[in-house]
Amino acid sequence: MTPIARQRWFSKVHKWLALFVGVQLAIWTASGLVMVLYDIEIVRGEHLAKRGAMAAPLNLEAVLSLKQVVHAEREPLSALLIGNTGRPYWEVTYPDGAELIDARTGSPLTPLPADQVQAIAKQAYTETASIKSSRLLDHAPIEWRSYTPVWQVEFSDKDATRLYIHPLTGRIETVRTRLWRIYDIAWMLHIMDYRTRDNFNNPLVKIAASLGLTIALTGLGLVFYRVLQPLWRKRRISKIR
């Protein structure tokens, strides 16, 4: 292949790939910019609500011991006594899973009522906005992507803050805000996982990245043939003269 033919080949591959992948390259740049504009703590809404269980004094005299609540035929791997807004419970882990037991009655925990969930949400929330809605969800929204049922409590603030709360223990599982949702869309576009938004090794991103690398390499080839090679020829001619 002659130098002119190689130059034309590099030019064609470069232009057609740029036309095909150029939009995704722009999306990568824009979504990457969105993701670096804010600290991740702000995106996660850590300044808006406290995560985890809400601590409260426990009356240990009314709490049943571990031996009183576990079944004799099942040997637990671990057990933890936890209190949330004054509600004590045993979190007992077995080889086949975990069980949450009311530490006062010895019965499995039942879902918390709406008024108690709202009280937990208000205690965890660090701002002054009122509760807009509270719902026990049977289907996980895209911003939650975890187990159901789960309590969703939304506040009427400028951030559209939503707390996701464990239906049995009242634990604050996570915080979602308007900024987090924008960040999540940027993340989805960046990793090209448009369904679950958590697989950054999917075939689409691998193909696009490979084509992007090819664009860069063919561009370097064009730089050589259109810039460096003519300069080299001029220097060679000037030396001969």
C-alpha cells in the first residue's frame, strides 16, 4: 500500500468511526463533567439525613435474652441486640439467612405503621421541611434498586429528598435527592448500562471504548501523514540543496 493509499485509509476509518462514535464520546465527556461537579457526599444527601438506626435509650430489664428468643434446634452464627427509636430487636443470623425478632415479645418483627415511620424519618431528617408523602412500596423504583417492601418517605424541600426505610427495623437505608437522580442518569449514560445502571463492563461500553481508541490511533496516523511526514520531507530537501 502506497503512503497516499495509507493516508486515505486512515482518513476514511477516522471519519466514519468519528461519525458513528462521536455522539457517545460527547456523552462521555458531558456525563463525566456532571459527575465531577459535586462532592459525592453532597450527591448522596449525607447532609440532609442521618443513615442507619436512630439511637434511643433501651430498657434492658424488659428485653428477652438470646436463649429465650432463638429456637433450640437452630444454632445461630451471630446475634446482635439493636434498638431503633426505643424499639429493641434481636438480629439473629443463621447459615441460611437472618431473622429479626422483637426483643420484648420474642415474636418476628411486624412492619412498622406509617406514623412510626414518619416519626423515624423526621428524627433522621436534618432540615425543617414537612413530609410530603409516605408509602410502603411493593415494587422498587429505579433509584432504590434493592429489596421490597420498603418505606419511602418524601419531604417537600427543594432537593425532593426521599428516605428509604427498612419496614421492620426502621433503619434509614439510604437518601435520594434530585441531584442524586441527575447524577444517576449521568452515570447510566457514562457506563452505557441503560437497564440496571450498575454494570460498567457491559458489551456496549467495551465496543464504544474500542472504537474510541481506534479513532485516536487513526487520528495519530493522520497527524503523521499530514503534518510530520511533510515536515520531514521539507527538511530532507533543504539538506540536499
